[in-house]
Amino acid sequence: TQKTLATIWQSTLDTPEISIKDNFFELGGHSIMAMQLINQVQRDFDISLPLEKVFLAPNIEEMAALIDELRAQTSAEKTVTLRI
């Protein structure tokens, strides 16, 4: 998750090197870039990521943990139990 997210951040921020501890906004990110980031995250991870989460998890380490949590929730919601 962190590697994929780092690639997305590098593309969005047009920055070749990013640490998992770097803050999105301190690297020059702004609201329009945050929306681009969210759109790419949603495409790559098949999850819904609200804009506020970029502010709550502004580095790759935190955002990756959040994405993993959201993916687990989404996966659990898609599981259907059939009773025969």
C-alpha cells in the first residue's frame, strides 16, 4: 500500500523522492492536488476516500494505514452469507 501510495504522491506532487513521513501539504500539496490524489487513490485501491482524510492522515504512513483499514471494511461489507 505504501509503495503504491508513494507513486501516486510522486505523480501528484511532481516530486521524485518522498518519505513516508513527509507531510502532503508541506511538500506543496493544496486542495486541488488533494482532490487529484483522492481520485487516483480511489481508482487504484477501489475505495471511497473523503477529502477530510487527507488532512487527518497527511503522510504516506498514516494514509496507507487508513487505506488498509478502509479496504478491510469494504471487503467485509462485500462478503455475503447465504443460508440454505
